[in-house]
Amino acid sequence: MAIVFCARAVTGGTFAGSCMKAWKRRTLIALGVLGSLALAFYLSRNFWLRQARAYALGRIVMASEDYGRNLPAIDTVEVFTLDDASVDHTQGFLGVFFTPKGTRGHKTLIGQDAQTVSELWRHLRFGHEYAALCFSPVYGLQFKQGGQIIFQTSVCWDCSGYTLPVTPFGATGNGFDSHSPNALKLFEVLEQHVPLPKPQPEAKMPAEPAKTQ
């Protein structure tokens, strides 16, 4: 429309006046609309922030259900012990601040062993209110069906936390009741299959030789 208008203005010999006035008017209208939208967003920012937070929390709750009590059928569970010393072998597991977590021990569970772990996981109580601020996972779990990973997570019993894939945010953290009977039983079963490394005793300083009189 502006090009047609300017072409007509040139024909009438009034390009410099009429065309520039039209552009200024359109620019002022556009700036006015943008300013109004910005002001409306600023005045209602708390509302939109609450909506965004509600959406994010809702996605976490849905994901915790999808990969918790509604976890699909599983035929294999890969159990890993995690540490920070072998980060070159992470298998995709994450630790604190979602940094790579190394793997040490490993065992593949199939048959009834895999079903036991899966059922215990499905019957955990999940919720962000259980999670502490720390996160030092000791076990990594891969739940598989037909060779495909359905769900993978790093789990910390001390901090009652685990990693959870949430669309569209990627990996995030969630909590579980690590003191419930099912959670304690799950930890016991995992330790039976892949025991955690025993803590190394602290090195003692050699005793000073006795001074001769």
C-alpha cells in the first residue's frame, strides 16, 4: 500500500510531503501498538509468571506419573553405580547441577529381577516436596523394553531426589519419599545386585619416633 501510495504521490509531484507523512503515521501507530502491548505485559507480569510456573510444575507432575506409577512395560533394567571418578563413562547419567556422572559397577537385570525393580519403582511416592537441595546420586537406572531405553534416571536416597526427563525442558529434578518401605526395599534390592563400593578408611599419619633423652 505504501508503494502504491508513493507512486501516486510521485505522479502528482508531492512525493516528499505525502509519502513521508504516511510513513510517519504508520510508524507512530506501530510504536503505539507495541508500547501498549509492552505496558500490558509489564502490568500483568506476575500473572504470566505464575502461568509459566504452573505450566512447568504441571509438566513435571505429568512426567513423574508417566515415568512413575504409569511406567510402561519393562523387560530389562540396567543398574549402574555412580561416582565422580570415571566421568568418561557416564552412560548419560547426571549428577549435581546436571553435570555428567561417571559409572563404576553395572549389572543387567531381566526376568523377575527386572520386574521386581520396576514394580518397586512404580509404587514409590513422587513429588518435588520430598527433594532436598543436595543431589549426590549413587545409582543410575535404565528401564528398557525391546532393547530401547524407556526411562533413565540418577537416584539419590540421601537427598530424596532423582532426574526426570520433562518435555520440552529436558532433564530436571524431582523428589521421592526415600524413607518409604518401597524405597528402602528398592535400595536393598539394588545393593544385592550391584553393591556400592565401601568407603575407604582415612589414612593415618605415621607416628613420630620417640625422642631420646
